[in-house]
Amino acid sequence: MTQLSKGLHFCEYCMEEPVADPRFDITSSGDVTMEFSSGRIWVMPDMILHYVEDHKFLPEQEFVDDVMNGQLTGGERLQTKAAPRPIGYLEGPFPTGNVPEGFIERLEELMQLAEKLG
Ligand SMILES: [Zn+2]
């Protein structure tokens, strides 16, 4: 991943307006790629959990749907490999709102699983 060359990245929103008690790490050290049963592939910074939980970032609906209802797919069905869609690389203003109940927990689980799948 080319993103790795950037090294440790601090949350720029916390630099402007720090969260009193952030639940997730405010530094990012890499990206996570997730491939879902929907056929969509997403790539995101590991700090997306912090953005959603602590800054109320609202990701686009297709991503929310995949996280809530999708399954991570195995490696053997990737012959139609599309370029991953980036999500959560925030710059400047971003959409905010409420994600569905359980979204954060499920995303956290999926990210851990995706890292294991490599
Ligand atoms: Zn932050």
C-alpha cells in the first residue's frame, strides 16, 4: 500500500477541536481493505472508527449497508477484482449523522477480521 509511506497520521479534527474522551485511537498507521458479499470493495483508514464514533462522521449508505448486512468474502472469488472504493479519508467538512445501532461494534469486528484475512 502506498499509503504506508505517510507514516503515522494524527486526526486533524482533534487538532482543531479535541474530543474530550475519544473512544478510539486518534492516530492512524494504515489502511484496511474489506471485500463484501455485495461485491463492493472498500479501503479505509483504521481511524475511521474514531471518525464515526467521536466525530459523528456518517459514511455513505452503501458502506453502512455492507457493514450492517454484508459478509466479508474469501480470497478465492476475487477474479472480478475491482479497485477498492476509498471511504473515510476525511479532508475538510464531512457529512455527520447517526449510524444504525451496533454499527461501530460491527465495523470494529469486521476490521479485525479483515486484518487477519490479510
Ligand atoms: Zn479526532
